[in-house]
Amino acid sequence: MNLFIPALKIGAFVMLLWGTAMLLPALVSLSNWDDCRDFLLSAACCYLLAALLFRLSQGSVPHLHPRALFMITAFNWLLLCLTGSLPYYFSQDHISFVDSLFESVSGVTTTGGSIFSDIESLPDGLLIWRSTQQWIGGIGIILVAVAILPSLKVGGMRLFRSEFSEWAQLESGSISKIASQIIVIYALISLACLLAYRYFGMDWFDALNHSMTTVSTGGFSTYNNSFGHFDSGHLQAIASLFMILGACPFILIVLSIQNRSIMLLRDSQVRLLLKLVLGTTVLLTVWRYLAGEAHSVLDLFESSVFNLVSIITTSGFASEDFNQWGSFPVILMGFLMFSGGCSGSTSGGVKLFRYQLLAIFMREHLQKALHPSLTWSRTYNGRPVQEDVLVSALAYLFFVMMSWFVSSAVLAGIGLDPVTSITGSLSALMNVGPGLGEIIGPVGNYSSLPDVAKYVLSFDMLLGRLEFLALLIIFTRDYWKW
């Protein structure tokens, strides 16, 4: 029982906050008592669950060794996904449990895939709740990435412990202080995005929803056509800017503001992110222009940069159906689903630092093949990289590939076509949102998939959001050995 006490205690606090968050859509729904009642009932369930968890967690809290941290992470994210589905399940739209769970997991993990075929018909309360889930999920994964995953040595995240980078600031102050600073910056960036959207044409309701899902790189929209509804280059440019900010390490944003420096722009991940966005945008723009698309170069550039940023940062917004651009753009988008943003950001994906670590490993391997007797120093951001960090990153990539293969095979086994199976599982694991093809592409949705497929993809989304090991390890026999 000692293993569960920390998870239960934190779970009680999380449920109090989660239930309180449900009061916002309840206020929005005051004009319709039935919708308002659904959220109040959901909030009441969270409060009752909080009381139960608090009762069960009576006693002293043991030392938070890695086993307890794994349980805290997995238990509370599962709890958020399950209770987050209550407003959908209780709603007057008669949404099934599996659809409610899928939408909730997609929101909490900031994936952005949806089971709703007609988003515009949803009540305002549910629209706000979808966006709120992504906004809270975005800040939640930042705090997990900063405070927990480095301690668990998950997927090379130990790289961001004190001896390797500016994360040293975490050792000089309490985690709670750092966390509060990150939350403040996250809220301020969201507010700036809200005001920018409002200034350039969105009404307050749309601006609020889209600001929450942009900064969290979640991608939920209030319209069926996503950003294509607005047909505004200015709004797409604003969205691209804030999606990139959401994909940057928030701890470095905090430190850059505190130190009044350009520390953020000196980070290897951030520089690679900007180069990737610029390089792929120029490449795709030139390709589309040479392919003879009937648009100006500026229009091609604007639509290319928006959709590429959305895919690279795993946001999942779309301004048009890029399936119609041709084979090369579709293949490019498929590869970019792997990338993701920076560690300590709201984005999903593999994270760019792991590609950089892989490049270090490959370069060292080639050098040793030529000069076996020489030793080579490994550095990242000007600091040494230990062997176990490289091994952890490689193990993470192995988990990604195996999970993708197994998930794709399961989806194909239940009758989905190859494109939907392969890109759907990849999109879920990388927390991107849309896949490729006619069914789950940028103008499609997941509503027509079988229930089994929705359960599989829900697990994939949570698996990818928690960096694989943080969830998989609790299913191993060794984890439960005392």
C-alpha cells in the first residue's frame, strides 16, 4: 500500500483542481440548465473522488523513490483521462463511453484527434471543456518533463539534470518555485495569444478556445474546418508563432526572462527547431510552386509554414487538406510527425534532442571505425554527455518503433486500411492529432473507427505523452517486486 499512498495523495489534490476546472464550462453553460448540470455533476464526481483518495491515503508519505514516481505519473494521468470523459458521457448528446474516453485522452494528452464529425454543433460548454483539457494537459506535461522524467532517467531526459544544462537552476531552488514561474509564463503567453487572436478578427469565444489549444500545441478548434474557417493569413501567422513558442523549453523561457538574455536562442534544440521549420517551409513552397499550384508564392509560403509548424510541433491544426498537395508533401508530413518540439515543451513527438543525441552516437561510431584506439568526447550544448544518456535515448527510440509496429498491426488486424492503421497509430503515439488519408486526414475525424481501434489509439496517445517508459514500466513484473 505504501507504493500507492503518494499517488493517492497527489491524486486527491489533482481531482480538486480538475473538478474546479469543470466550473468554467458550467458557467459558460448557464443559459442551458441541462448542459450546466452535466458539468456540475462531473465536478461533484471529482470532488467525491478527491475525498475518497484523501481518505485512502492517510498515513506518512514514504520517500519518493523512482518506483513511487512512476506510479504517481501513470496513476494521475489515467485519472485525469477517465474523469475528464465525464462531461462528454453525461452530456445531452448521448456520447458513448469509448467516444467520451477517446476525446478526453486526446484532450489531456494534447493530441487533438477528435471523434466529433460536426464540432460546430457542440454546445459552448463542451467546446470550452475540450480546450481547457488541452491547456491543462499542456502545462501538466511541462511540469512532468521538468520535475519527474529527468529523475526517472526516461528516454535520455537525464540529460537535463544539473550537470548537463541550464536545468541547473532547478537544483538551486525548490521545484514548487520553478513550477509556479513556469505556470505564470505559460498563462502570460496564453493571454498574449488570446489578445492577438482577438485583435486580428476572432471573437472572444473563438480567441479563448484557440489560444488555449495553440499554446498547448493541442489543435482542438471550434470549427469543422479548423483554421481554414477563418481564411486569414494574419491569424495563421499568429498561430505559427505561438505554436513555436509552445514547442520551446519553458524552463529556458523563464530563465531567459529572469536573466534578460537570449539563452533560449542559444539552445541546440531551439536552433534546430527553427532551422527545421524554415528549411521544410522553403522546400515545400518551392515544390508546390514548381508543381503549378494556382497561388502566389506568398500564399504558398503562408499555408506551407502554418501546416508544417502545426505538424512539427504536433499541434494538429489545419488550414486546408494537404492530402491534395501531392505525394511529396504527404510523405514529408508523415516524416515530420516523428519530430516534435523541444524537451520541456507542450509538444509531443520524439523530441529534437534525441535526434541530436543519435547524431552524436552515429558520428562517434563512424570515428571509432576509422580510429579504434582514439577516445572521443561527447558534448551537447557544450556539456559532456554520459553513456547512460545515449543508451536511454536509443532505448526510447526502440520503444517508439516497436509500439508503432504493434499498434499498426493491431489496427490493420481489426480491418482498417494500411494508411489509416500506420498513420493513425503514428499520430496517436506522437500526439499529433490528424493522420493521413481520407478517414483521419486533416479534414477527417476518428468517429467512424471501430471501438477497439479507439481504445488502442487512446492507449497510444497516453503512452506517447508519458514518454513510453513511464507508463509501460508499471506493467512489468519487476516493478511489483519488493
